[in-house]
Amino acid sequence: MKILAVAGLESPYLDQIEQVLNNAGMAPAVIKHEDESLTFVEWHDIVINNLDIDYRYAKGNAQYHNQLVLKVDEVYSADNDASLWGWADPKSVWTLDLWLDSKPNFHALLPCFSPERWLASRLVGDSQNLQANEDLEQWLEVHQQLLRVHFRYPDRTVLVDGYRSLSSPQRFLDYLTEKWHMPLDSEGAQAMELPEIDPLALLLAQQVAHANSDVWSLQQTIEASLEAFSPDMEQGPNEEPYFLDVALQAAEVVECKGFINQLAVELEGSRRSEKDLKAELESLGCIKSEYNDLSEKTKQVQVQYQNAQEENTLLLQQVHLVREELETVYLKTQEAEKKSSELLAERDHHVHLAAERQSQVVELTSQRDTEMKAKAKRRRVSRHWSRRNKN
């Protein structure tokens, strides 16, 4: 049995991703609590409220660990007919380390959402309570956690574009099935209709998001780490990720504004005097000169870059040669060490034999001395008796 948790930014899209998974065969996690059947999110909220803790920093809390993990063990035992079950919970973002460390059969799906589209949806949905800076901090905090967990557990977590998961559910489900061998049926999976966002709201959200360098930098890192469901999804002509799609939609608004401004400039230009037009022509000439200078510098940089590439190629060749020499020296050293070990073993054997032979020589010498003493004694006794017999 496998466990799959969908953890990400609090959003209706999170529940839609869970619905796609449930329709494909993932059994929902149902918790028995005081004769009630609760969803994982409902039961998780009860645990947090009873313990009165901040769930974002509860990883080391023993009570929290026992109530969370051990209760799910009970569900695992009670629902052993399901080969895959799981849940979608924004609060699980902060407990992923606990699950991944204690459950080898636990996997985490980490959907990411672009800050522009998320802010724009909040602006349209609840503009009175919108606090852009605080919302961006929330987006930043959650996605930093998702990225950290993914880098720590790359084999059991997947970082995906949340919007793409809903617009291409078949590819998304097939990818999970192939990666983790999960019993998910992608046949009949229908793309979710994502709500259209007001282009002006997108433009405002984009300006606010891009003004925050931390958000912009993290967004670029996430885009580079997102999993592609299939090779033809990697930024093909008709398959741009929603992260880029957001920028394109906002860019259309900018283009419209630019066109209006251009008409205003042309109208104003028609009223200018000939003197002003000449000044503009001179300015354009300066710009052209600067452009030529930049083009020349660009060519120089390209030459320098080509030279640097050639130097890098030579350095790599030298590194390969040094590596081969080191491998040869290493093999010779190993062979010499082996021969040395054999010679030492042979020497020890000869020393042992010499010691045995020395011991034998000492023993034989002792026996010889004993026999010689016995012979000498017998001779003395024989002489003594010979004298007595003569007398």
C-alpha cells in the first residue's frame, strides 16, 4: 500500500487535484474520531486545536507525532484493501519531513502556483482583504518549504505545475503511474476548467510580484525544477507552462497600453515643429552610434567567449590525461601493494620455518648433549668396574 499526500499553497486548485486523483483510483483518507468519520484535513485541524500548537513548527513535538502518525497507522490497518490512499492538505506542507522520515511508503505531490496568477485570483475574489506583501510572503514561505523538501527527498516527491496538472490530467496521472508505479487510471480523466483571470488584475499582480526580488528568484528556481509530464510538454509551441502563460497574458495588456501610448505619441508628434523633429533625428543618430558600439563590443565578447571555450576544452583534455595517469599510477600502486603483501606473507612463512628449525636444532643439541653425558657416565662406571675386577 502506498500513501500519497498533496501539499501546497492553500487554494481551491489543491482540492481539484485531489479530486482528479480520487477519480483515478486513490482512496480518500477517512479518519475515525469519536464515532465520526472525518476527512484528513478535518481531523488534522482537531489535532492542532487540541494540542494548541503552531503546526509549522510541530515537527519535533512528540504528542503531535504520535497523534498524527500513529492514527494514520490505524487507518492503514483498517483500510488495507486500498492499494493507494491519500489526502490534500495545505498544513501537510510543514509535516512532510515527519511523514517522509517515518513512512517509506509515503510519497508527496507538491503542486506549485505562479505568484502572479495566485495574487490576481485573490485580487478578483476578495479585493477588500487583499494584502499583497503578506500574501507574497505566504507564497514565498510555502514554496521555499516545497523546494527544500523536494531537494531533500527527490525520489519520493514530485514538484509539478499545479495549473498544468489540472489542464492535462491524463499526462499528469500517467507520469505518477510510471514514476511511482501507482495504481492510477488516467482513462476518462477530463481537464479541469480553470477560471479566467482579469488581464488587468494579472498585470497588477505581475508588477507586485516582480518588484519582490526574492519571489522572482524563487519563481525562476521552481520553473527550472518542475517535472515535465512528457517530452512534448517542455515549452513546445502550443504547450507553454502556466508560469509563462501568466506572463504572456499580462504582456498582452502591456502591449495594448503600449499601442495606445504609441498612438498618443504619434498624435503629439504630428504637432511638433520641424526643429523638434530634427532634434529627434539627431537623437536617433546617437542611438544608432551607440548601437554600433554595442554591436562591436558584442562581437568582441563573442570572440572572448569562443577563446574561453577553446581554453576550457584544452583544460578538460589535460584533466582527462591527468586522470588517466592517476588511474595508471593507482593500478600500479595496488599491484605493488599486492606483491608486497605476498612477499611479506612469504617472509613470515620462512621466518616461521626458520624458528621451527632452530627449535629442532636446540632440541637435537640438547638430546645429543644428554646422550653424550650418559655415554660419558657409562664409560666412567665401566672403567670403575674394570679396575675393581683387576684388583
